[in-house]
Amino acid sequence: MRLRPVLWALMIVSGFVYLTSKADWSVRRIFQPIESTGRLWSAPEVARTATFGADEQNNIDIYRIANAATVNISSIVYKENWFLQVYPERGQGSGFIVNDEGMIITNRHVVSGRAPEIQVTLADRKSQYKARILGVDDNNDLALLKITPKGKLPHLRLGDSDVLVVGQKVIAIGNPFGLDGTLTTGVVSAVGRTIRGESTTYDNMIQTDAAINPGNSGGPLLDSHGSVIGINTMIYGTQGSIGIGFAMPINRARAILDEYQSLGRIARPMLGISVVYVSGDLAEALDLPAAGGLLIQDVASGSTADEAGLRRPQQSVIVGNYTPLSMARRSMAGIPCSAPSAASGRETFSS
């Protein structure tokens, strides 16, 4: 019995000697498990300094300047239905300020329609103004608007879209789906694209993979210096961004700005003809080159085309069951033409 306390004392002394003989021993190690339960997660040390990479900082700097000059445009336009009844339709898009007096560039389709009522909301979400249309360029889907601000406004500088290079960085700012002040980034995917719109064909468009969605139309496409190099105009498909968007080159907008500055108005030149494209079998049936070309349907009296001597067809022609123009329209719409009936004739086309 007397040996038991001696054994306990020897065990305690031996344990103490063992612990104190280790090189990394300290009193704090005894309480470390208790102290470490204060935080159950960890974060990278760099987050404390809030530093950004060069590309991130470039995005941030451009956004701070460009977003203040990007506006939200809402419009109520009046359209006609099949029964010639007029009804209001609300539209929404983007635009950007090009001078401190409140001149704004956007897409024509953002403010299209009869007698549109246009409201512009600035980036602060509080300042709202009624806008009037100074002029439009339907061929390039551009419109020039004007608001009357209470003071000087921030505005964007215009770049040069003729020197774009595939692969260079671009930034899109706008209001997709009404989400104002949205920034997306990408590159110039291609230049010189020809894109067929609903009623016209647009040449020399800029293709980009920067996300563009409904509501982005009319907003700026910027380069890495913050200069506007395009106007976001359309996307490929109808379901939102799939990485294929198109912007109108800013040099097209420069032309209407220069025209307005010099003339006080925008009057785009019009040839004065309506045409339809014919090719292949239809062209051969009309004794025209199969490679295809534009067939003049009508010439406006007193137009440039009229003065130049262009003429519309002078004789009504039936090929099978259809006139050439109706055949061309059906061909463009993908509607097949039926075979000629026994009673139908075939005349030689003349113009």
C-alpha cells in the first residue's frame, strides 16, 4: 500500500520530464484546441487587402465612368393590328449620352412606332426625363434622342470602329431584362458580318461573345480604353444570349452626328426603289442570269433612281400560275409554287 503513492509520483515526474524535453513544447499548446474553436472557416489573406488583377481593375475603372453615361430608355409606341386598330405597346432598351447637353444615341427599334412616348432614366435611378427624337437612320437601326437636363451630364467618347481587331477585349453595359447597370465582358469575335434583320440587312456588323440580351439594345460596346466602338443591336436566336451578339459600328453613328451638327437635321439618302431578289430557276424563266440579282418592283416618282433612268417592269407577266413578283415572294418565304395549270399561259418577260 505504501508503494502506490511512490509509483504515482514517479509517473507524474516522468510525464513532466518527457513533455518539457520536446523542442516545440509550450504552455499555449495545451489550450490550443480551445482557442481554435473561435472561427470555423478560413479565407485567403489577399482578400483582406482588396487588391485586383490588372484586367479586373480595368473593368472596374471603365464601369465607374461608362455606367454614369449609360441610360435606360422606356417607350410607349402606338401600333396597328390586322384590323387597323391602334394599340399601345411598351418597349425597353438602353442608350448612352454623347455630350453634356443630353444628346443620346440608341437603336431605332428601341423607339420605333407611331408617336412614341419616350422616357429616359439616368444611372442614378432617380433622374427621369422626357426625350424627343432628333432623327433616325432606319438603314442602320440608329436613333438620336435629346433630353433637357438640369445640369451638365457625364458622356462617353467615341472610338474608331474601323481599326478593330478580332480578339481584342470589349465591354457591354446596358439594362438586360430591366436590370439596369449590367456589365458583361468578352472579345471581338469577328468583324464585317452581314446580318439579315426583320426588314433589312445590316452590313459590316461587329460580332462579340459579350453577353447581350433583350434590353441591351442601344447600349454601348466599349474597348479597353472606355471608348465606344459599337452600339449593341441584336443577338443570334430568340432565347437570350448564347455568346453570339452583334453591334453596329460606332462610325455609322458618327455620320448622323456630323450630319445633325452641320444641317440641324438627319436626312438619310434614299434610292427610291423597291426590289426583290430572284435567282436560279425563277431567274432563268424570266430570261435573266441564274446567278441572281435584284428585280425592280417599283420606282418612286422624282426619286434619285427615277432621275437616273431606272424603270419598273412595264408588262404584267404570268409564269405558270404566278406573276414573277409573286413567285419571288413565295420563293423568299419558302413557299413552293404549284405546277402550271392547263389553262395558264406563259409569256416572255419584258421590262
